[in-house]
Amino acid sequence: MGRKLKSIWVFHLNTGACNGCDIEILDVLTPYYDAERLGVKLVGSPRHADALLVTGPLTRQTYYAAKKAYEAMPPSPRIVIAVGTCACSGGIFYDSFSVHGGIDKLLPVHIYIPGCPPRPEEILFGIAQLVGLVNKKVKQVVQRASPELKTEPLERLWLDLREETRRVVGYFDRDEVLNTFKELVLKAYTRYDPRRSLEKLVDEYCSQTDDPRLCFVMKYLYTRFLDILEWYKKSHYNIEDMLREEAWRRAT
Amino acid sequence: MTSYVTLPYPFEPTEAPPEYRGRPIIDPERCIGCGACARACPPDAITVEDDLQRGVRRVKLDVSRCIRCAFCEEACPAMAIKLSREFELATPNKEDLIQIVEIPLVKCAVCGRYTNATVRQVAKANAITTHLPQALREEMSGYVNLCDRCRRVRAASRIYESIPIFHKPSTKATVGEVHGSKT
């Protein structure tokens, strides 16, 4: 890629993708993202193409087809764009019997766009990099950790509760719901009878919220919390004293 | 009045929505190097290997193989790995997508070689056993600093000592020697 590219004509080649990346590429061509304003045009034959847009891992079935498509392209500039985790490195299929790995096993790749699937913005960012509009933002990091351990107080208890939250709440809301419950627990443990006041606090929370799902989760977490306390008690782990300490530390 | 439909993205910055799963990032201050994420990772994007010469454990995260399933985040006992909302990852060089965290290993208290546990793992093991009786804690903390071999030898000699008919006072002194002579 000696000279700056202006208008890239692209041939879209699927070497065994699950269609996720292909759908994102369709998205990029819609008026909302509009890759054509960057000069990109999808063509029907590799003979007309400057770039080969590859999605999917390189399977044994498509090995020679991919090779032929590459050879059919005009000798210059012959750009290869790997879209999606699979095309970059094989992804989840990297050790499958029928998969060679990423497209870089066969062709020289000019730009990798990882993601499973990549967002349309991510693909636009990759194209913009090819055209020379933006610079890359990532680089390899090697971090040497210090020997000191950084932990939160009562980390084990919160992890146990997170495990329980996982059973009823989805990935996105989990932390928020758990933090709300955490606040309730710590509030209850500044009081005289923490278990009963936690029950009251949970009831209060349920009467305030208008979302029955949140109400269910809080009540569920309350029962699980009691079970976990019992479990800690059986293993002689004095978690309630620690909770009280932590609650007072937070309160003051 | 004209209204624009097209996103002005590459010319103006944009952000991913809050529920977006972007590249995972390891927090080097929290990671204890236990390798739970590496076990959970379906495409083996995270690999853990010990460098016994330099005495570090290398946790290597290859984002070019990551499928954003967030299993690592679920598995992490130290809440060290999190999926970020970062999405601008396109790069001409695949090496740019690698993050490596190096965590120092513990030296064996008997033979002095590096063990297969990190310093932070041992600190964590000591931190979560604070509720145990003092005698038991001391007994346990004697084992956490040892390498696999010395730990086995020590456990065997403790059992040996605990049985009165086998008991010989000289057993304890030979622990180091047994280890040294075999290697």
C-alpha cells in the first residue's frame, strides 16, 4: 500500500462465517452508516475489486476458493481486510479439524477488524484507517504487576451473592441490582437486629419500586443471603461481625 | 430544515451503548493469576504460562481471538477482568491486540525454586483463612509457600511423624536432603 487509497472497491468473501459479520457488513452499507461516502463500493466479482473483505475462519472447504478469488484480483493493490474474530485468528473454531485458522494463514492481511461480530462503527473505523482518515488506537501492553494484593473487604460474600444474582438477573443489570442489595445489607448491619431490619428494608424497597422483577430479585437475594450466612456459620467464619465492622466503617 | 440520517462517525467520535460488550481488559492491580479465566475461555483467548527462569506468571489475553462471551468476567474470583466498551480495535498488526500481565511467583521456602503459585495467590490464601484457629493457620501457612514436591514430602513426613510406631526424631531433618538427592 504505497500510495494513499481513495475509493476502494470491495469483494465480499465468506470463507465459512456464521453470517453474523455479513449482516454487520450489510449494516455498514445502509444509509445510516453509509460506507459509500468513504468511497467503498461492493462489487460482484473479484476481477473488479481492490480489496477482499473476508469474513469467517478459513475452512478446508473454502481454502482453494479463497486462493482463486485472491488470484483473480488485479495484481495491485490486492488488499485483504479480515472482518470478525474468526477471520482474524480462527476465533472459537481455531482448533477445529476442518479449520485452518484465520485468513492470515493463506493471504497477507492489511487490516484486522476483530469483534464477534464487530460493530458497524468498528468496521467503519477499519475502512477509515485504510483510507487514511484515522490512526490506530490500540497497541500491545505488557504490564508487570506488583506483589501487593488489592482486595475489597468481604469480597467472598459479594462474589457468592453475585453467583446467586446470576441465576435470576441478566448480564447487563446484575452489578447494579447487586449494588442496591449491598447498600441495603450494609444499612441493615448498622442497626440492632440486622436480619429483621434487612427484611424490612427489602419490603420497603419493594413497595417503592414499580418493577415486579426487581421486587422478586430482592426477595430472592434476601433468602439466599440468609442461606449463605448459615453456610458461613457452619464453617466457623464470623462473617456477621465483619459485616457489622464494614457497615460502621462506611457509615462513619 | 434539513435533517441528517447518516452517522458522522469516522469524522466525529461516538460511544458504544452501555450494554455493549467490547474488548476485555485485565486490571493488573487486581489479577491474582489463578487462571480461572483461561479455563473458562471457550476460544482460549486467555492463556496462562509460568516463566520459571524469570519467576513470573504471564497471563496473555489475545483480543483477536476473543468472542466477547464474558465467561472470564463470570469466572474471575478477584473481579479483575472486565469487558469494556472499547470498540475501535482495527489494526494492521495483530500483535497490537495482545495484553500481557506478569505476576511474580513465590519462591519455595525449602528448595528455593519458583513454585506454581503467585505471590498474590498466597496472600489471598492467607487472607481468606483469617477465621481459622491459630494453630491450624500456622500449619496451613507452612504449606502455601512450598513447591509441589516439597509440599508432598512435608505432608508425608507429617503423617509419618503422627503415627507413634513409625516415629523417629530424625525424619524432619531429612526433608531437604531427600529433595536435594532426587533432583
